[in-house]
Amino acid sequence: MTKEVRRLSIVILVMFMVLLASTTWIQAIAADNLAEHPQNKRTLYDSYEVQRGDIILADGTVIASSVPSDDVFSFQRVYQNPEMWAPVTGYLNPVIQSSTGIEAAANDYLTGQSDSQFFARIERLLSGQPPRGSSVQLSLDPVAQQAAWDALQGYQGSVIVMEPKTGRILAMVSTPSYDTNLLASHDSAAVEEAYQQLLDAEGDPLFNRAIAGNLNPPGSTFKVVVAAAALESGKYTANSALPNPAQYQLPQSTNIVTNASGGTCGPGETVTIADALRLSCNIPFAELAVELGDATIREQAEKFGWNESFETPLTSTPSFYPPTLDDARTALSGFGQGDVTATPLQIVMMSAAIANDGVVMAPTMIDRVIAPDLAIEFETVASEVGRAVDKKNNETLVSMMTANVANGAAGGARIEGVTVAGKTGTAENDDRPYTLWFTGFAPAEDPEIAIAVVVEDGGGQGQTGSGDEIAAPIAKQVMEAVLNQ
């Protein structure tokens, strides 16, 4: 071999090694970074060549599907009854690379990219079948959702319904809402215009008030937590008596607390915890909260789920009970005011736990994932978060909440022939309109559903409306629809 040929061979070998090293680097080491690079449009287009799976309800109704499109994204996402289902499905937009709701949370399943779908991807690749995602079947009940949507029309608020024994979410409505199809459009200019209009709209329609948004004080619904803390302490029973003045001065403060009636909590110089809850009186629960102390109430609240975020798989904003409170703030927390805030998800989890013998269940929205060949790839198994209340004390709470509806402050939720347990709340917001609440479950003796309703902005009545007048009838309408199926 001549010297020139040897040199040429070495050059070719070096070039081959450089080429091998560069391709190895691109395919093995830098692949992820290149795929995620914002300028790599090919990867983006390829990802949308997959026919995305459907989002379906418990009864098989399809509420989100993909249809062929005549652009580089291959498929267009289409939503049925979009405003009613917006807080659940969210939307998917490949043009602006944005997704929310189940579209975002279950994206790997819907695109066929989850670990559980690995062998299905290999099989389709070998058989030459076009790539397809799996369908996600939700726990949501169309009857419950429709009833909640209808009942909330004209209000700014939310309804969430849960199955107490499993934690399955049966309805999640938030109003005002928006048309998800407008934000799924492949016309970027139209999407940007629609999105800006939603940002500028009154009532923040993009908020999912059931699990996030601007959290509200829970008002008198939080008295259930304080009552549970009292019973669990072992120092109180439902018949324990508390002082019954018409006014109560907060500790180390000049501020005065009154009951909603402006007078005492029924006749007598004392009132029992059970009657104070039944009549929803503020002063006895402010007194009780101070006696218990903020640490005891916080511990009980956290057993129900306060200060924790939950994945349904939608991520909830944690409801909040402060880390430290002085006696004045603790007194306010006794009736759900001051610094305490809550999502409807948290409030329904509290009621569902009491409906479930005191056990808190993890909230879920996905029942199963169904492959294109209809095989079940994944099924959700109900799981416990923990016990919030001892079983015997829980029975007392059920009795107290039942009395609250039967002959107390939550009469607006009564259903003929059905025993309903519940609690209303009318929360103050400084000089702004009240926040109106109802939470409960039915039938009380064998609960099938738990519910939380929040109506913001005073339900249009400023500081004159009440939870019993506005929120409780909404809950009644939804519970009747579900129980009558």
C-alpha cells in the first residue's frame, strides 16, 4: 500500500468515526433536547400525526374527539357541549402549544405515549398501523353534570359531586364558562383574540372554581371541622354547653362577633354544640375554637385535607388553614372566617368523609384507560387518604348534620322522602358581596352522593343572600337528579 493510499485510508477512517460519533450524539444523547427545541417544528408536527384518543364519560358518551384536518397538524380536536365540560376536558391547541384540563393531565394516555402503551406502540410499528392514542373514560355522570350546570345558570360559582365510598367525582361544574372549541382552533389569530376576550371578561371564565381560582372563605361549613375537632378531643360531646351571649368580643381585640340573627343562639344562657351547629350560630363556635386552640383545629382540618393539593389527575390548589393564629384569628376560624380558605373540592371531601364513616377517600376523575383495540390498559383503584374522624364521633356528626337540614339552618336542601345531611355557609368578604355555600350528602343513612356548592358575588344579592336561600336549593336540585336516576 502506497503512502498516499494509507493517508487517504486514515482520513476516511477519521471522517467515518466523526460521522459515527455525531450521529450517536444526535440520536442518543441530544435527542431529547433537539425534540424539545422550540424551533424543531418537525417533531411538533409528527406528534400531532397521532390520532388522539377520545375523552368519554361513565356511560360511554364522547365529549372530546379528534377529526381529520387539512393542515400540518393532521387532526382537529372537537368538544361536545363545550361550556358545560370546559373545567373537565380543558382544551388542546397545537398551534400555540397549549393544553389544559384532562387534555393536559392525561396527555400521555391520549397520545399513546404512556409506559403502559409501549408494547402497543411496537405492535403498531411492526404492523404498519397508523399511530393512535387511547381513550380516557372519566367517572363523571352526565345526569349529575347537566343538573349542576342547569342549576348554576345565572350564578358565578361551582358545584362538585362525589361518590363517598370511592372518591369518584361525578360532576364538576364552574360558571361562567367558555367554549373550548374556540381555543382548540388551528387559526392562531382567532385563538389569540378569543383568549384575550376571556381574560378581559367579567367573572374569570377560565378559572376552574371547583379546584382552583381565587379561593373563598368556607364560612359556616367550617363549623363541621370545629365540631369534629371538639368531639375528637374527647373533652366535648354534642350536648356540651357553651356560653350564649348576643355579642362576643374577640380576645385581645375590640372587634365584636354576632350571630346571623343578631341575638342569642336560641333561648337560654347556654347552648349545646349540636344546637349551635343546627342553628349555625357564630358566637358559640368562636368560643369553642378559642377553647380548642388553633393547633387542634388545624390538625383536624388537615385530616380532612386542608393544606394539601390533590391530583384527580387535575391538580387542585390547596385549601388553607394558617400555620399559626392568635386567639382572635382562631375565634374567627371557628366559623370559617379570617384567614381560612377552601375549594369546593375540599369541602366535598369533608362531607364525603363524614358520609363514609369518617374515612377520607382520594378524589379521582379517571375510571379507566381504553386502548384502540378496546383492551383495558389502566383502571383506577379507590384509595384512602386517611381517617379524619373516629367512627363513633362520626355518627354524631352525621346526626348533627341531618338535624341541620331537617329542622335547622339548611332547610333549603330538604328532599321529600330522603334524609339529607348538610351544612350551609354564608361567608363575609370585608365590604364585598358574601360567598354562599352548601355541602352535604344523601341519603344520610346510606350515602350515594356528597356535594359542595359555592356561589360567589352574593348570588347577585350582595350581602343580603344566604347559603340556605341560594346554595342549598342548587344542591337539592342536583341531588334529586342523581338519586332519581
